[in-house]
Amino acid sequence: MNKLSINSVFCAATVALLGLSTVSMAAKAPAPLTAQGEQLMASYTATLDALKKEIKAAAPKLDEKKSAAYFTAHGAIAKLPTLPNPNDLKMAPVTFCAGNPAYEEAQTNALLAARPIIKEAKAFLKGNEMHAKLAKCALLTVGAREMATFASQGTEQKSYVDLLLNDDKLIVEVMELGGAYENKFGQSIRNYKAIQKASKNAREKDFFRLWALASSLEHPDGNHVPEGKTAPEAITEYFLSYEKAYLDGELDPAFNTLTPWDCRFIFAFRPLESLVWMRKMIRNYRPDHMKLDYQWRYCRITKTDVPYTSNVPRPVRPDLNLLSMQDYFLEGGICGPRAFTGRASTHAFGIPSRPAPQTGHAALAHWTPDGWVTVFGAHWTQNRFRGQCGLDFELESRVRSKPDEYHQVHRANWLGDALDEPIVNRMRFGVGGGFWKSLAHYKKLAVVQDEDLKELATVGAEFAESNVAAISPNSDWIEEEDGPLKPKEKEFPQVELTEADKTITTDANGVITIPVAACSKPESTEKIRFMKSYDDKFVQMHYNLAGKRPELRSYTLNLPEAGKYNFTATVVTVTIDRSFTIRANRRNIHEVKVPFTLGDWEETKAVPMEFKAGKNKLQLTLKAPNKGISIKSFTLTPIK
């Protein structure tokens, strides 16, 4: 059997197929370089050409017939006829996905043909001797022009590019993390060094350092840059805020288990104050969402408190000068606001998250310890972001959980760069690409198959644009064998109460404190949830928007003598114009107006009440619409 150089194999196999390989996004005409930019570009090109020459000489020799058979099988995928959309569906049938039998067959054939090639090239793909040179070659291949443009803007800009190009270890880290968005490597290093200047941890501790680098690569122009700030200033402020939250124990317990690549997706595309507020609000208002399974953790706040409503004027209350995130909780919204709040809730606690837009619909995708999951929308097949289809992102996320295997993916991809190969189309899953670029794709498919890496099922699709409850191990709904969804009976999450949680106390001044769980029925239902505070220091009750009929909770207290008291409640709200009703001894009904606390604990205004000596009963209820209120306790202060 003949053995050919990779150049020979590539030329022999791609003559007919090269035209089928396209880049992921339409190429933009680059801006002309300045004279200094041209000089820099010439220097970078000379380095690149030397690297390519050395890499080509070291490329593995492959079996000619097997290589040609593989590349022909791969090319058959691009020739599949596009699936029709006779019903003009918004989410049209997708040709290049497992749901298309013709695609499945073609991909299976191509993977079978790719496996012996991957095995034959294993020594090269697993080796480290050319790793740094391959990484630098890949960097210059995709980034030389953008770096020349940035470096020609001034001495400072050039210093960041020089810093990168003169540090092989940093180059490898940058490229293993997936490179810079839009190939803005100089801007990314500028942001990275700004973070390191401000954070000792980002200089000295690998977890923080790689987090800073990954964030800078994903957001070279800053993730959200307020007016009056530069991108480095804005992303540094973000990093320092999250670093403090992590060190203070405010982020998710799994935060320090994130891989550097997952850290690319920690920062939101929203104002920092929105994330700080979301974290505080959930901790106070719905701490139970912090303990759900990871698929629903935090983001279930969208289901409970951001109803699906259309034609909502924005802002709902201009006079309140709210953040847009706070505004969404007043009246809800369509898929956009619901996806925004879902993403912000996960981002707030350091859970990597990213948009997952679909045709005519907004959704999100976020990290879990078991993999990435799409929430509030259709399957990965239908979503995309930043020129990458959901299927491509999801496959990458799974295989990156096996870093030794992904090392081989990098090397195949970078060898393709050295050989000037076109990339596999990032928007048409598995279509096109040169010999080694496409082989990197099949290496990922092989790892998934060999390691049995399961894709997580989409969650929340059933209420992406409705208020139907979510199906989850920790949700309130269960799918019966006969099909319809029915509410569970008496299976709502219950909290274990101590005597202190249920005991009414009176201090030396006669002030009576009634814990919210000191009622006759401290049990969670569809509407009422008893839960531990986020720090487990007390029990709170959340009266939510579920259902139309109100529920009562009764409290009994014994007083040594009759008297007048000011009644107050310690509450948290995220909506306006709320109130609840207190009936005292069946006769006197009092409406207690609830302040708009914006996620903080506050006391209601005092309402004078009169009580008799001996046994007194208080009954609490809320009228529809029952937008959520969390309550910690009630206080009765004697009126002298």
C-alpha cells in the first residue's frame, strides 16, 4: 500500500471537493493596512511561512487509498439535498443533523472511514514535540492581519501583540482555549493584562489567571462597556466583582471546578449591576432556586416570576428608573425577556451561560456538571450564536471534558491551518473543510462514541412561551403514563423545621415576633413554599403567583391582656403594588401594603391592630394576581 505525504493526499483528494468547504461566516473585506501595518504583516507572514515549511516536513505520511476513501465519504455529506419545508415552518427541518436519516447514514459512513486515518496519524496527533509550533502557526494563520492592524495603532497596542508572539506558553494557552473572538488577539491580551494588573490572584494562581485569559478571549471588546469606560476597564471591573463574590462564597459551589474553556462564558452581555442585583435578589427572595438540580438551578426564576406576556411597554414604570432586568419582573414579557432573565440568573452565580437564539425565538444554553443544556427553547439543532450552530458548540463542549483527547483535535485542526485548509462549516454541522480540519471533526465524533458521552436533553421547551410548569426531578409536575401532565399530590418540597422556627417570642419590651413558620400548617403547596434562607439561618415563606385561588395561613397567639399593637412584616418583593390581607379574630380585616423592596429585606409600614386578652388568631392571605412575596416574620409592637 502506498504511503503519501499529507500534501499529496490533500491534493489528490480535494480537487473535486474543495469547493464544498466554506467558512462559517461571510468574509468581510478587510480594512487596508497602514504602512506600519504592512511592515508588521510582512514580518508575521515571514514567521508563518517558516513555521508552515517546518510543519509540512513533519506531517505524517498516510495511506493513499484509505485517505481518499475517507475524504470522499466526508464529501458526500455536503451533497445531501436540502430538506424541504412545505409547511413553511418557522423552525424549518434541518438537513445536517441526526434527525435526517440520510445525514445519519452519510455521517456514519464518513466516521467509519475516518477511524483508520485517525489511528494511523495517532503518533503525530498525540505527540507534543510540534505542539507549540502548530499553535503559533494556527494563531498567525487566523490572526496575523488583525494583529497587524491593532499593533499599528500605537506603541502600547504593539506591546500586547509582541507580548503574545514572544511567549510560546501563552500562545498554546490562547489557542487551546479556542482563540480570540473575531481573531482580536491583541485586544484580548490588552484586557488580560489589565485584569492581571488589578488582581494578584490573576497573576499568581492558575485558576484565576486562566479565567481572566478565557474571559478576555471571549470578550476582546468587553462584554458590556458602560459609557465613559474602556473595554479593559469594564471587563476588569467585572472580573474583580466576580472574584470578590467567589472569595466571599456567593457563587455556585461548583464554580472552582469549571474548566478554563468553560470560563469563557461566565460574564454576561449585560450591565454588571444587573448581575449583582440578580444574585442578591435570588438569595433573599427565592433561595430554594439555589438548590435545584443544575439544569434548573437559578434559571427557574424565569418560570416562577417572569410570566409570558406580550405587548408590554418598556420600561413598565419609567418613574422608578429601574434596570432593564428589574423591569422584566414587573410585567414579564415574551421570549426575549424570559431568556435574558434566565441567562442573568445563571451568570449571577458564576454558571457559564450563552445565548441560544433560534428563528423567531430567544433561548439560552448553560453549563451543568454533566454537560451543557439548552433551556426555554428547541433542541441544539435549531439554535446558533456567533456564527456557530448549536450542534457544533454542544459537540465541542462534550469532547472538551476529555482534555487528552481534545489535544488531538487541536493538533489536527492546527495542521490544517499549516496546510491552508478551509474550515469545517460552523453553521452547517460537519459540512466541508479540508482533510485535517474535517478529520478533527470526526475525532470529536469518535471520542463521543468511544467514551459514551451523552448529550443532555433539552429542558423547559414545553413552556418556552407559556406558563406551563417545567418538568424536572425537582419541579411540581410529573408526566403520567397516560400522557397528560398532572400536578403531584402532596409532593411539594418540604423543609425540616426546628422548634425555634415555630416558636412565637416576646422580648423585654413586649415586642412579639411571629416566625412565618409558626402557623397551623407550615407545609409547602403549589402556591406557598416554606424554605430555608440561603445561609440556613431562618425559615421564610414564599407566596407565589401559581394558581388563581388564594390560600390561608393561620397564626395563634396568647396575650396576657388586651391591647393595641402595630403590625409589621419583614418581606422581599420584586413587583409593585402588592398587598396582603390579615384578618384578626375573624372580625377585623386589615390590608397590609407591601413595599417594592427590589430584592432586599424590608419592613412593611405599621398597621395598628387591637387584640383581646387570651387567645387571638391571625389569618394571612393574598389576593390574585398573586405575584410573589417572600416573608420572614411578623412583628407586633405595643402602642403605648
